[in-house]
Amino acid sequence: QQPVQSPQAVILREGEDAVINCSSSKALYSVHWYRQKHGEAPVFLMILLKGGEQKGHEKISASFNEKKQQSSLYLTASQLSYSGTYFCASQETDSWGKLQFGAGTQVVVTP
Amino acid sequence: GAVVSQHPSRVICKSGTSVKIECRSLDFQATTMFWYRQFPKQSLMLMATSNEGSKATYEQGVEKDKFLINHASLTLSTLTVTSAHPEDSSFYICSATQSSGANVLTFGAGSRLTVL
């Protein structure tokens, strides 16, 4: 089942912050976050495995709530390079690597 | 780091022909590879799971006779779109994982198929 991702799109000025949410109706084994630039393959950002876990990648961080049904991605002090479509991907079973992708959040960072 | 090579990156074919897309893990052995399809401005939809030496597992709604998957070695999986039609035009992306556990998926660069 595809995770629900919000918002669909966000426009930021350079230096502003944003939050992208990803939720599932069931507990997940893991949540992955990817960023995709137009015409390119998704690029891995981070994976969260444990409830309560938080991780960071440069000024992009993510959390995974205790019940392991929701994750949020935080873009802090956004840079122009942060523009792209962000996808969360959920692993619902112990079948490693079998991911269901959310619909994506288009992020546009302007000067 | 792990690298997955996908070829071709772009292919244009006539309706009714078949097209083969290759996915190779360059510096690791991939027991499992995954094939995704992405329509413009949409998410990635998992098509099938490809396991080395065994039949692929297809997601619901994906025609196995239409999208033939072969995973003959630990470094190569192929997707063949048979008797292609314009509605098969899409961006096809493969990914591979080295092993189970706390690991990540590495994606290929994708193959854009256009069927005329």
C-alpha cells in the first residue's frame, strides 16, 4: 500500500525551512527518503529503521515516529540544490528492498 | 559505493517490437533486483522483484508475459518489453540490493522508452 505523502508541492526561498510528511496505515519495517531531479533516477538520502529514530544528511534530517507509521523529512536553511521531488518509500514486510513509494513532494527553492 | 548501471538510457522503438533493458550491478553481487516504472510527474511503481536463478515475482496488475524479467547472474537482470505499444512508453528504473539487513537500495539511472 502506497504511503501518503504531503504536501504535494512547496516553494521556498533560499534559507527557509520545510517539512514533508509521510504516513502509513500500518507499522513499517523501514522508511526511506529519496530525492529525484528531473529526468534522473532517485538518489538515496537516508533510511530509518527504528521507531523514534532521527537521522541527518547535511541540513536535511528525518524522523520516524515511535509507532513506526509516520516519518517526516526536514529541510533546514534550504539551498538551491535542494530543489527536486522528494519521495518517501515504505517497507511494509520483512522482504528487504521491496518498497512502495509515496506520490512525491515537489520542492522548488528560489533565490 | 555501490553502482548500478542501466542500459540503454533512452530507446525509441516501433509499435509491436520488443525492447530489452539491462540492469547491472558493477561492484557488488545483487541477489535481488527490483524493476520500477514511472510515468511523467508520478511516483515510482514497483513492477516486479527479480531474484537470481528463479522466476520474478510480479506485482498485481503487471503482465508477466508483457514484461519479461530474467536474472541469470548475480550482476545482471534484464527487462524485456514485448510487443511494445505506445502506452508502454515510460521511464523504467531498476534497483539492486547487496544483502538483507540495514542496507540501501541503489538505483540505476533509468531507461526512457518511447514507443511510436
